[in-house]
Amino acid sequence: MILVWAGLALVVLKLLEIGPIAEWAWWWVLAPFALGLVWFEWGEKLLGLDRQSTDQDVHELRRKERVAGQFRGKAAAASKRSKDKSR
């Protein structure tokens, strides 16, 4: 996120023609945005820092627990029915 803020600051400085940044080429001013894109698209995923994969892991675990609980409930109900029929 720091790259996005740095890019924003550089764009403002370039547009207002403040300091030496006014003389820089636009490629250098927009470079932090490109680096931020690279970081958010590939860097976080390679290092396992992306929140989406963490959220997906949590949701997958909850889904498995929910499904297992439903099957346990059905198995218990079926065994109860079979006991009732044998009486």
C-alpha cells in the first residue's frame, strides 16, 4: 500500500510542478503504481500473504465441519429409526 501512496504523492508533486519531480519523466512518476500492481498481483500470492487464500481456507474448513455434522446427524437419525422399527 505504501507504493500506492508514494505514487499518489509523486503524481501530485509532478502536476503541481514542485521540486525536482517536476522535471522527471512520467515513467518514473508512475513507476510506484506499476510496482504496487506487481506486488498485489504476484508478490503477496508467492509469499502467501494474500487475504483471499486465508479466507478460502477458513471457509473450506467450516464447510467440511458443517457437512460432517450433517452426515453425523443423518446417521444418528437413521439408526434411531431402525431401532424404532425393530420394536
